[in-house]
Amino acid sequence: MKRKIVLQVTQLLAVFSNGARRKLKILCGNKCIALSKRAEEGLVMRKPVITSLGVVLLVLLGVLASACIQRDSVSTSSAPSPTVSSLPDGREQETTTTESLDSDGDGLKDESEIYVYKTDPQKADTDGDGLNDGVEVLETGTDPLKSDTDGDGIPDGEEKEMHLNPLSADADNDGISDYDEVFVFNTSPLRADSDSDGLYDPEELSNGTNPLVPDSDGDGLTDGEEVLKFYTDPLVNDTDGDGLLDGVEVETYYSDPLSTDTDHDYLPDGYEVQIGTDPAWDWRYSFDEEAVKAGLSKLLRSRVHGLAESFIVYNSTLDRAWAILEWIDGNIEYNHTKAEYVEEEVQYWDTWTEDAKLRYMNLTRLQAANDTAFGLHSGICGDYAFLTAALLLEANISPVYMLDIDYWNESIGHATVAIKVNGTYLVLDQHLPFIPLGNYYWYSIHNMKKEIENATFYKVEVDENGEIKVSSWTWTGTRLRGMAYTMTEEDVRLVQNLAKQLLVELYPQYKEDARLRASAEADFDSLVESGEFSHHFLPSGFRKGWSLASWRYLGWYYHPVIAKKLVMSYWPRKALEDEDWIEVLEVSDKYYLKLWWTGDKIEVAARDGSSWTVPELLLALEVGS
């Protein structure tokens, strides 16, 4: 069997000079000859000590020439073909030429690796990126000579494992490199919006929001909703600072997260929720429980607190409430124009456009207590009611009762206020004096020409925190009229005695003198019969004297609970303080007073035929000196 010497090409080239290399290439017919240190039979070739470089070269050239001649004689085709060689144990093996050899098993021929891809045929993964050269060339299209083809900082193999695109530095095209997404921000390199909140990751990073949390500020709205839809601050959970989370405003109360007071009713949205009113509805558009809660809230009452403090100097509830109603009576005017708007609104509502309706609603809506007291100085029944109740509560009178009254066959109702003293409801309706609740039913028929069908009561109490508690019920007009109080003879005598007491308090010089009794009684009888004073002479001992008289249907307002307050503050006080009377009373010091029914009366009938009578009182006063 022929021996075949195989030497490493690299060893050969290391020995030859450049010229020898060229000569070797020519002799071998430009073919690469695999040479090794060990012959195929296993014989070891040891280099002798070379004493002459020329001898060695001649020997080598001869060997190579012989090998080339032998090879050419074996193969007549230029295509690679297998050859047979012997192993030391006598077996034969087939050897393939380098043109079809894949030394590193990477799927690429060595020849292609060397001349085409410039990769290392001895390394399956030339660039060490975790992908074989063949995979990079034939499958992924990546550069087998660059461990990070797209230059994003992540080796191609890792990108493949993470299902990224090793040919794109930004797989999701969100403006952040895959490397930064994976190793810096922990966002998803495969999703432009990692948290699916409607904002791309770079937008979130720019805004300062968390690209991994859909709702960065935890307010119930996604960052995308805040930025793109509601224009709220995705980093502040209560953008307008009204005490409500943005999400709660939008999804629960339908209020504006950009406005502290969505309905512009003087109450912040968060405060309205706290007191149980609707932050998206202006309480001034209707008289109901919500309006009572809002209009008499601690916040709005505080705006008239300074005024209310001036009434706290009065000790009793009656005196304090009287002073409040007296101030209102003297400082607030009835707004007849606004009342006409209300009538027009009711009459033409169904024919109006939405714009017209809104315009009239704004013209007729309720007023806050401070607006009535300090801004407008006028109002209609509902405005009077809220101002009166606010002042009463701030003057430490609690509870108070807001009354929403409906009349028979009337589209427009009425609003007023009541307090309760010793079990008796007293109505405070814009002007003095108070009117007992039952009497108010008949008073409405006679003076307002309207009969109460029913009245809804809103009981308003102040709690320990200064806020109010509201409870409500409705009474029929029939129940109300059953509470009416009719004066008795005993009541008339009480009023007469109180009148005498008042006269002396106002004019301390006075003493009751029985000598004037006959004159007073004569005048009383004459006034009842003819409306004129009697013609009589002064009793002996008097140098001068005067006759005074005053009439009143006091029964409208009378109740024993307020008898003294009526006399001392209403009638006959107003008569005793009349300018004409003062001029006479100041120059006298003796008096006699008779106060009794005249016999005239007002009879009021209800729609069902029931009736009530109010008698007339006459005060005849004789004074002299």
C-alpha cells in the first residue's frame, strides 16, 4: 500500500520563504495539500537538524512535485471526490476535500466561511453571540461577525431567545432601544405601550408616569385617559384639589376633575360629596332637601356668621329670632321682577327652547344667604327662607324648619321658615310678627288668597361639627289648620295687663288713675259704635288730657307662648311709640287703659266649608295731668 505523507500547510509555509511559497503554489497546481506532522501510517516524522537550508528545500520540492504528479494522475475532474487512505490498523477511511467540508458543524461549508462570510470555519459561532454562523446566515439574516447585529446592546442570540428582532434595535418601534427597555426601564421591548394605558412608553417616560403601571397616580383613570381624554394630571390623583380623586369625579359623580366647583354653586365638589349633595347639580335650581343641605351647609352659613353674631346678645330664642326677622324686614326688599319671572317660567315653560329655559332658570334660581344679605339686598320667598334659616342657625337656634308649601290649584308654591318654642311652631315669613303655624293656614287664605294643600317640613339641626342633619315629612293643610289658636277672654285680659306694664316701662312717670276710667270707657263704646271719640269733660283735678286709640286683629299672630313678645315688641308697642302719641304721652303722668274686643271680626272660609274667626281688639287710652 502506498504511503502518503501529509503535512500541515501552516508548518510548510512557516518554513518556506515568499519565493518558495510561490514556487510551491505553481508546482501544486494551485491546490491546497493537507500536510501533517504525522504520516497516515502513524509514522512520526522528526525534523533533522538542518545544516543547510538549500538541501532541505531541494528535498521538499522533490517530494511536493512527486505528490502533485501522483494526485494529477489519480483525478481527472476538478470536482471534489473522496479518496481512500489507510489507518494504522489496516482499515481504510474516506477523506473529503475542503470544498464540501464543514469543520465546525455550523451549517456552512468551510470554503464559504473562509471566502464568502469571512467567518472562522473552526468555530460554529464566530462572533460568540449565541447563534451558530449558519443560523445567522441562513435563518436570522444577522451578521455572523457581529455579536450584536442591530447594535442595541443585546447579543443576537439573546434577542432570539427573547423573541426580539436582532435586526432592529427597537423591536416595537416605540422610540426606546430594546436594551433600554429590557435592562434600564424593564418595559416590554415587544409592546410600544407596555402597560396598555394608551400612552407609548417614551411618552410616559417623558411625562414622568410609570410605563409599567396603567394608573400612575392611582386615581382610577389610566394615564392615557388623563392625558388624552380628560386632560388631567396623571401624576396628581386630585388634579383640581377639590378633595375628590379624578377617577371618582369622572366615573361616580360625573363632575369636572379640572374644576373645584363643577356646578358653580359656591361649594367645592369634594365638600358636596362630604355633605351628601350632588357636585354636578347646582342646588339653587330647586327647593328640595338637596338645596337645604347645600344652602344651609356650614360653609355657606359661615359667610353670614358675622351678621348672626350681632343677634347672639339676645338671651332667649324668641328675642333672638325676633331680632333676626326684624333685621331682614328692614334690610331686604321683595324682588317683584324676579317673582314675575317665576310666573312666566311656569306659564310658558313648555313652549320655550332649551336656551330660554336655562336663561330663566338662572334668573329665578335660589340665592345663597350671603348673596341676599350683602350682594342683592333683595329676593323672593325662597331667598328670604335661606337667609332667615342661616342666620337662625348661626345664632345658635337649632333646629329650624324649612317649609315647602303647595297650594290648592296653584302651580307656584311658597317657601318659609319656622321655629319651635315650647311645642308650638312659629312661622317667620319675611316680616314681623311671627305667626303660629295653624293660624298661618288661615292667614294664607285671607292675605295671600291661597289655601295650603300640604307643606313639606325639612327639619334642620346642627351637629357637633357644625354641619347639618336634615329630616323631612309632609303635613296636609287639614292638619295644619287643626293647630290654629283662637284667643279667649283670658288672653284679652292678659294682653291688656301686658299693655299697661309696657306703658309704664316706656313712660315711668305714669300712674293708673281710676278718675279717668269713665272717660276711657265712654271713648271705647263710642269708637266701637261710630269710630269717633266721645264728647266728655275731664274729671276734676285734671288740667289737661287726651284720648288715644288703636285697633288690631291680633288674633292672626296670637298664641300664649308669644303673648308677651307680641305686646312688648309688636302691638300695642308700635302705637305707644308713634310720634303723635309720644308728643302727648311725654307731657302726662296719669292714665287709664281699656283693651277689649270690638265685636268686629274676620271670618275665613276654607274650600271644604270650614271656617275660622279673628276678632278685632281695640285699645282706648285716656291720659292727663
